[in-house]
Amino acid sequence: MNIVYGTFILSKNNDQYSGEFFNNKMKAFSREEINAIETPDEDLFVGRFDVYWQEQNGSVSALLEIDKEGDEMYMLTWQDVRLNGESQTVNFTGRGVKRNGLLVCVYEMHTQGL
């Protein structure tokens, strides 16, 4: 299995979320579309989000859940990953920190059921 790990940056401007990611299989940052499903008022980065991005093999969608772990620390999980609409046997987990109005996270891919 090819190991995938990288960096994810989440921002919110004018009530619109925006994501960027970079991993060990890429040569440049790529955009990730972020749509909030449920976010509590007390922290703009905690919640559930529908996310979409492009890969070489096609369009990917997932459910991103972000929970607060500590004062400025966050846990991120990308679940229900689908490539071109077909369910995949992977998920992604990461740990992030809020700095200068951004959530900056390191993440890695996991194969489910192994």
C-alpha cells in the first residue's frame, strides 16, 4: 500500500470555508471545496463538513469531522471517502493547530479493515 501523508490548511473568510492540501504524492498545493453541514457557534473550525477535491483518478468526496482536542489543538477525520461516487476503503486522520486565523493540520491516510 502506498502511504499518503501531508498538510491541510483550512480558512474561513466572509462565511465561506476554503481548504488547501499538499501530500507526499504531489508537487503543488491543491484546493479542497468545503461546505459546512453543522458548526457550533463557539468555534468556527469545529463541526462536520462535506468536502470535495480532485485527484489524478477523478473527483473525491468525503465527510470531514473536526473536534477540539485542547485549547488550540484539533483532531480531523475524513470518512466516507468516495472516488467518482464509489466508496473507498480508506480514511484520513490528522491533528491540527489554529494559528493566525488558519487551521493547519498534518494528516495521513489509513486503509480500513486491515
